[in-house]
Amino acid sequence: MNKFGFGISPGRQIDYDSNNREVARYIFENEPSFRLCIECGGCSATCSTGNFTGFSLREINILIKRGENDLVRNALKKCMLCGKCTLVCPRGVNTRNIVVLAKRAFQKSDEYAL
Amino acid sequence: MKIEGKKVIWSEYQKEIADDNYFYVRSCIRQNFFPGSEVAFLRIMRDVLKKDVFEHPCHTTCSGIGYHGDVVPVETAMTVVARQFSLMTEAGYTNYVPSCITSFGLYTEILDTWHHFPEVEEKVRRQLKKATGREFKKPENLAHASDVIYKFRKEIAAKSKYRLINKETGEPLKVVDHIGCHYSKMFPSKGVGGAEYPYVLTGMIEEWGGQIVDYPERRHCCGFGFRQYLVQANRGFSIACSKEKFESMKPYQPDMIITNCPGCPMFLDRWQYVINEMEGKRYGQNGEGIPVFTYEEVAGLVLGYDPWDLGLQMHQTDCEPVLKKIGIEYSPEDKYNLAIIPSYSDSHKLINV
Amino acid sequence: MRFEPFIIPFNIGLYFILVYVVTRSVIWFRDLSRPDKLRLQRGFFGIAFAMSLKEIFMESLIHRKILKTNLRLGYMHMSLAFGWFLLIFFGTVEADIFGSKHLNAPYKAIFFRFFNPDHGRTGFEAVYGFLMDLILAFILSGLLLAVIKRFYSKIVGMKRTTHLKLTDRIALTSLWLIFPSRLLAESFTSGAYHSGSFLTGSLGNWFATFLPAKEMAYPFWWLYSISLGTFFILLPISRYMHIPTELFLIFMRNSGIRTGDKAGSYAEVQTYSCSSCGICIDTCQMNSSAGITNIQSAYMMKAIRNNDDVSEIADNCLMCGRCDAICPVGIELSPIRMIQRRAMEAENDFRNIYKGYFRSRQAIIPEKANVSLNYNFLGECEPEKADVLFFAGCMTHLTPGIKKSMIKILDASGVKYNFIDEQGGVCCGRPLMLAGQDKEARELINYNSQLIWKSGAHTLVTSCPICYKVFRESYYLDVEVLHHSQFIKKLIDEGSLKLNFLHKKVVYHSPCDLGRGSGVYDEPKEVLSHVSKLEKSDFEDKNSLCCGGSLANMKISSADKKKIALNAAGELTKNDPDILATACPLCKKTFSSVTPTRVADISEIVAEALNLNTTKKITNREFTSMKELAKI
Amino acid sequence: MGKLYDLLLEDIRFEEGLNACMNCGVCTAICPAAEFYNYDPRKIVDTVQSKDEDKIIELLKSETIWYCGECMSCKTRCPRGNAPGLIIMALRGLSQELGYFVESEKGRQQLAIKRTVGDWILSTGYCVYLDGITIAMHPEQGPVWEWVQDNKAELLNRLGGNYKGDGPGILRKIPEETLAELKRIFEVTGGMERYEKIESFSKTKAKEMNLELTEGIDNEYFRHIYKTNNGTHSR
């Protein structure tokens, strides 16, 4: 610790410019309805997996858009793709395809990373 | 800056500010860190504007910092405030002018609470009576000292010796305003211009020749956060907030910062020093810091007061760059000379006149 | 007999295609899995062989199925296939009987008229010639339809026809040229020698009046031969490969070989067997209701053959199975689509033009051993013991009406049951499978299997056809899996349910996964006619519509889904039924939002019809209390 | 409804600050503390609204209620006119009343605030007082402050102050009778009781933590709470 007895707290703000938003872009391109999401959380409320875990598609959607990919990568695997979310979505977002595309995008980016 | 629409919005937010006969209460922080500012306020009010400003020798802290540091319960704070009101009532004044934003916020909050919960007011009256035997009337007009200066900004401009204009280029100085959070964030209608487009300092700057810079984090808190600064372990938060503001305003190359809060000018001033010590970073032009002023200091400079009478030597970040830009005559060697008798020796002690 | 050089193109083509087909067949046979090889071998000696021959005759030549679906289109196909077959058959016989010697080389029969220009003037020869001309006329009539169809597809009653690639175009042109050139060649020859029957003879004589018929004949014999040769050579790289492949397919199918989950010879053979007839395009609701016209099975098969990227096509399908049901060749289109979906989920995109269109078994990289499970949050299950298990399924949880009705029925039936996913359970796994994620699905299947096994039940009832299909096909369970419609039927038959008759007009919509998907058509209808006036719709059983809400389509937008649902509901409620009945929570949910008609699940209708003795008592009690109230 | 929730309802600020919060999260978005601390005012209001006794106890013992800077930015933007900041103040008050504040690192700091600001109010009549703002406790005040501290009487005189003088003016001496009035107010309104609670709970905790706690600010426990930051509060 310096002579002042404290440091400058790091911010928790999300820096869009420095985050990798490739996954979001990939989904936007392949599933345009992703843009319609109003983050109401209807999907999370009805979610089968959400019944067992803290899994929330709403949160995942937001995180993907922000490019906070590391928080999403493993959480995504919990989805059972049962499709209830698609049925309750008030905006007609093809939520199921978003999960499938996101998984695919991560798989692809992982391969490139390897 | 697109200000047409904002002007419309601001115009809806004009607040009522009394004309004369003010009951003045001081600020704990300002008395310690910016004594020159409160002196300047009284000088301007009494010498320049010829107004009646009364200060009661028995007024105390409003306990606001203790209240927001959560060691003083709300009822205690209310009763302390009620005592201040009783001093005003006793002196025969109805226009209450606090020097401090935390106090201003606390008064506004308490008056609002009493308005909505008259039973609380009754209880406070009983408690004050029981504790001190005092009774009080609520102020008819509550305005922050910066509101009063804002009200008379044109009169000050008319009597000004300098304008906030760069002497070399003729361009208006680029000024960043920082409004104390408790000025209007709690009760937007109680502040000039409300919470989103606070106009109280902007009005002064524009009237005195400067140009206001609208930058993204304009409304961000300076980071005082009461307990967040008062305890050393928490100061990382406090400095981070100010840093956020500096980073955000830096691209606009501001010449100076003007504030109306007691703590903010001190933090914005000191944290520039600390950030430079920690990270070797400065935010002003030519590798200097950005000078931070209170509104009274700016008013005093505009009126041609001696910078060292205003207490600018107590700033950690040097103010000389701004003085030079405006072209203010001052003697650098007198900065730390404490033997000088103030130029306004007549109203030296500034006892109520 | 002198050597005629114009027979060379034909001979090259013919021997090339014969060698090619034999080689290809050997490769296909070699690539079959061991059990399938045994099946095929057994199929060649037995009743399957006879059945295959019959089917080849009925389908490959007569095109019975196309005729049934679309008479004009069927006639077109039949005239070309059956006509050509007859032409070859009778031509060979003709060459054998009337030729210079027996057992001729094939070209003798094909170019019989050239080598025997004088033939057919009198007697039996003339009658035979008349027959040959009749067959040719038959073919030409079909060809005329085909040509018109190419430019104006409505003529054969089709809204759309398939788009062709270059080789297909050349092959098609050469196919089209074969028969007119034969007609002209024979006509000119006949004209020169004053032979020929009603078609070639009259046309030849008429030509001879103003043209040098003998000189004109020769180039057309050349054209005839070249057309044939070109057609044969282009066969393997055009859609016409379906002609020889289909024979192989029929043998394989009749031997009991099925597509299954994995790519292999059978999927390969099926892919070749698609003739791009386009029947699947018209039957597809994605086309007819939503105007999506690039994803139908014919296009998918073509894209697979062309080695194109099929990811867009494969995912964009409701998997309703209408194309499977109507495909005249009997190709298992949905399973092939599933193979493509799974291939996309596999780690790398693997296509090998030499090895075949599908990833071979060997090319699939085994899973890494240390891959952590996706659903390890599920933990251990401890179900209660029960005889009958009720598994509502995810979708049923979104339609509480069905859930409540099922509980009511189960309670009324008096069976000892356990509602295993009452608090919301684990998905059955089919949605994952439909997305091609079999490995993940297997985890859910394992969990649910354990749950069912530990409960010690003998019957599993589910309300959702999606679950029903996967429980039957992909679970290895020692329990009887029943859809609730079957279960209710059973209860009614056993007399466990006392049901009133509801005087309501009901139209039944057969859900895709229950009907075409699992072959359960009758039980739901029997249950419905037991409790209500069941009316027929235009879309019964195999021809039933898809509601559009299918989970299988990963890509479709909600607007397009709605279009399909709107059209389907409109068709089904044409005669103003009181209730549009279905047996699937997803169909119910989809239809409910697009039609003013009441949409109800079978279980809801049955629950409504339940004759509970207690009901009466309650009403009586209420009645008396009302009277008492009135007194006060 | 839980007992704790009832206690919170007694706080006038709580009643003002919580009108059917819909958990939109605007407060978190605008909150400076949420920007730098692992802090989410929305979640706090959510927990309080749940009226779950155990969850509220957990909250009162947690670090999270102590992150707020009471800037009240939340009040401006809340679409329902609520003020999570006021709810936090009510929670902090209750945490101190019940002694839960000593269970968290940030909560324990209340003693430091009481022994500085709190005690200054009663002893000097000011919330902050020049003599108490030492360079040792405030190194960030910088060299200029060292100069101010060394020359405070002369400097205040130079600037027109009334340092420790009679009558009005800057840093004047607050009359004894006025201080007595303040003390009476604290006694009557519960301020003193709050001070005593902070002291007594802290003493118990200091004993538990095996840290020496004597009067004033020059002792182990004070130094500990004033300076310790375990580094888990921000990212």
C-alpha cells in the first residue's frame, strides 16, 4: 500500500469497445430477432433449467450483447433447449436459436483460439 | 453544445429565491477548507450588493455529515435543524441561506418530511422544547448561498473587473460545473435547473463570460460518499469517482472547474494531487492540473478581489494558470505571506452589520 | 450387317452407366453396416424380393403414389418411365422375334427400325408396329406435359417446380431429345421405305411428300444415339441417377433397412433416389403458408448431392413429416435432415466428395473423456413408487389446462399414479436431439430413465407427443410408454372412466409427432368420438397439417410460424366446429392464439365429459343452500 | 410480515423511500457505488421487499449496505420516485440499533465515524474540525494542508476568520451553552443512545477480535477499522 493507505478502486463499468462482441454479432446476423429482446425476463421465469439452477436466459442475452462472454460460455451448456422460453416471449424472439447459435459461436471461437 | 432545448427545460425549473434579509448559516467543511469563500460571500452580499445578511453566533453544525455518516439518527438531526430554525425565528428572519449543500439537502429533506408527516414535525417541536425550551417557525424561503449569487449574477457581472475570457485568444474559458449531489438530486424542483440540467452555476459562468462544458459524467458524484471518505479504508472508492469525472472531462480540455458544494472542490482539488502521486497523471492543459474553484471564489475573481484574500493559496492544485489566462493582476510572492492585512480591513471580522 | 458409327455414342453411354451402377452398388453394399448387409442378403431370397419387384413396378414405373397425389403429374412420370420401359421391353422382343438373329446386342433393339427399315408393313408385324407407335405416342404425350411443366408448372397442378443446375439441364435436354429424335428418325426411315404404323408411318409419308426422307433419317438416328449416350453419361452427376438408384433403394427398404441416426449407405442411396419431382415442395406448409421456398426436402437432397452448405436448409424445417409421408420414392427425408443437423453440431465440418456425402462413421471424432457434464446440476433423483407415471413434459407445464385435466382423469380412474414432474421436471431430451445435440440429450435421457426406473412403474403416460416420441425411440425403458390419448382410450376400454357425451362438434388435429411421427392416429379419434361428435377434416391422418409451432424449426420467425398456424387453423375450422381438438400442448398453444374457435386438448374434453358422482351432490347441496338463503 | 420489516417501517425514511419498487434497476445503473463496489441497490430493495426475516438479518450483517455513498442519485432517476439511498439509511440505522453492524468490515467502521465526526459535533459544534483533520489521518490532503495545519491561526486570521474567537465568524468558538443544548438534544432524541450502542457493540466485537480498544482514536481497534480493506469489496 502506498503512503495514502488506499488505492484507486477499479471500475465495474462495461467497456463495450474493449469487449469482444463477435458472438453477439454472429447471433445478430443469423437470428435477427435477437434485436427484439426487451430483457423482460419472461424466458427466465418459465425456464426448465431455471427451476434447478440460477440459469437465466435474460441475463445471458444481456451478457452476450455486452460481450461479457466468459460469464456465458459455461452457463449456456445448462440449457435443455426445451423451448418454453420461445413460447412465452412477448416479442417473438427465437430464444432457442439464440442458445444454439451462441453455443456454435463459442465452439467456433474456441477452435480458432486453439 | 445544443442548449436551445435545455434552456427551455431549465426555464421551467426556476425557483423562488428571496430578495434580501438573509439568515446565513455556515458550512463545517467550508470553514475548514475554504474560509475565504464564505468571507467572499459576505463581502459580495454586504459590500457589493448591499444586502442584509445575518449570522447568528450560536448556530452550529446541522449534523448533516454525522447524519449521512449514519451515526446521528434522523430525529436527532431534525431537532438540531429545528434549533437552527429557532435561532432564525429568534433573530426575526424568514429567509434561510445555508452555505453548505449537505445542510441544504438536509433542510429540504426535513421540510419535505414535515410537510408530508406533520406528526413528525410535532414530535420534533416537542423534543426541541423539552431539550432546549426553544420554539421555531419554519423558514419562508430556503435558498442555498449559490442560489443567492445566481440570483444576483447580472449585478455582479455589471460590477465586474474581469470576465472569464482568455486574454490571449479572446475565447471564453471552458468551465466544468460540478453541482453538489444534495443540491437537487433529492428534490429536483428545489434547485435551479433541476437535477438533470442544473443551471445555478451555468448561469453564473455564462453571465460572467465563460463557456460551460457539457461532458458525459457531468452529473457524477465527486465521490465524497461521507463514510467513503471519512474512513481511510474506503477512500479508494472516493478517488475513483473523481477520477471517473476527470477522465470524462479531459477530452474537452476544461480551463477550470466550478463547484457549489463544500466537499466537492476539496476532493476534486486533492484527488488530482493524489492521482498524480499514484499514477503520474494530470488532467489539465500543459501537464498541469485543472484548477478547482468555489462559486464565491470565481465571483470574487471576477469582481477583482485579491486571489490570496479569497484563500486560493489553500488549493493543492495551483490556480495560477487560470489567473494568468484571465489576466488577473496578483503578486505571486504574497501567496504564502501571512503577515498581510486583508485589503478589505473595514469589514475584516465581518460581524453582522 | 454393316457397322454403323452412329451407334457408338449410345454404346459408350450404355456400357458406362452399366459399369458405373454396378460399381456404385458394390460400394454401397460394402459400406452398409454388418446387420444391414445381412438384412439385404436375406431380403434377396424371400418374400421381400417379390415385394420389391412389385413395388418397383408400381412405383418406379407406374408411379402409383404420384398418380394418387397428382393425376397429371403422375401421368407425366408414368408415361416417361413406364412408356420407356415398355418401349425397351417390346423393342427387345421385337428385335428378338423379327431380327436377323436372337439375343441381340442392346443397340439392335434401340435402333431396330434403322436396321430393319422394311419391317412392319403387314400382318402381325404391322400390329406389333402399331403397338410400338402407341407406346411412343404415350411417351411423347408425357414429354409434352413435362416440357409445358418446365415453363408453366400449373399445367400439371403444381405450384412450383424444382430449379435445375447445369448438368441437370443438359441431362434434361438430352432426355427430352431422345423421344422426338426417335420419332423423327423412325418417321423419316418409314417415309423412305413406306413402312411404319399410324404415327411414324403417317408422319414419314407426309414428310416424304416434300423432304428427301432417306437422307433426312440418318442425322436423326445420330441425334437419337447422341441423346441417349449423353443422357447415360450424365446420369451419375444429374438428378436422373434416381432411376437406377431407386431400384436399389426399394430392395434395401424391403429388406428392412432404415435410415436411423447415422449417416451411411442407405442415406446415400436415398439421396440419389430423389428425383426432384417437387411434390414435397407443394406439400410443405413452409411454402404454402409462409412463402419460404428454398428449404424443402427436394432442395436439401439436391444441396447434399451438390456438396453445398446445407446448414441453413437443414435447420429451417418444422420436421412435421408431411414430405416423408408424401414422398413417392419413400425417402426418409426427416431422418436425413437430422443427420445433417447432427453433422453441424459435430466438431468439424466434414464432407468428402469421394467417400460420399455423409460423414462416415469412422470420421466422427470420439468425445474427449474428461469433458464435464452439462447437466450435472441435476443430481440424484428419489422418486416415489408408483404403478403409473405421469410425465407432463415442459410444454404441458405451459398449458395448465391439460395438466389439471390429466390429474382429474387420473384421480377419477383410480390408478395408483405419480406425477413425476409436478414441480417442473427435466426435459425429455428430444428438443436437444432436434437441434442435433445428441450427446447432451443423452444426459437428460439418462436422468429421466433413472427417475422412471427407480419408481418401479410399469406404465409411463405423457401428455406431450414430443416426449412420447423420444420415450419410445430413444429411451431403453422397461415400461409401456403411452400418450395420454392412448391411456385414456385404455381407461375407457377397461371401463375405468364414466364419461358423458358432449353434444359438440369436434374436429381433430393430429399432432405431427404423435401421428406421422409415432403412428398414433386412431386412439385419439376413438376417444373423441366416444365423448363428442367427431367430424372429418380435409386433413386426416398422414395428410394432417402442422400447427407451425414445432420445436424442430430452429430458424423460423414467429411471424412465419403464425402464418402457418393461421392457415392450418383456418383449414381445420372451415366447417365451424365447436372445438378444435388436438393431443399436443404445443399445438394447443399455437392454435389458441390464432383462432376464435375453442382449442382444447383431448384430455380437457374428456375431463369435461367426466361423469363424477360427486358433482351432482355438490350441485344439490348448493341448490339447497341457495334455497335456504332465499328463505332468509 | 416479519418483525424486522416492521421495525424498518417505523423509520420515516423507509416509508418515503419504498413505494412498490418494480426492480427495474435504474438505481443500480446510476449508482456511483455500484460502479466501483460489488454492489447492487436494486437487489437490496428486492431483498427488503421480500420481507423475508432471515434475508433481512443477513442483509443487516452484510458489507453491502455500507457501500452506498448517500449521494441520492438514485432518487433522481427512480421511475417510481423511490430512494434506495433512504432505504439504505434505514437499514444502516437498524443494523446499528441491533448491533449487526460489527459483523461486517465496513459496518465496524461506524465506530471510526462516531469517534471522529460524531464526537466533534458534541465537543466543538462542528461536524469536521480543523484540529482533527491531521495529516496522519488524511495524507491525501497534501503538502498544502501541512502548511495550513502549521499556520492555521495566522492563515485564518489572514483570510478573515474568527478561529476560536467569540461571536460569529469562521471557526468561531461555539459557546458552551450552545454545546450544552446540542448535548441535550442528543439525549432527548436518541442520538446519545445511538452513540452508546455503537460504542458498546464495538467494544464487544473488539474483545472478540482480540484487539485493544480504549478511548479516543489511538488504539488497535480504531486503527484496524480505519485502515483495513480486505480487498473483496470491488472487482
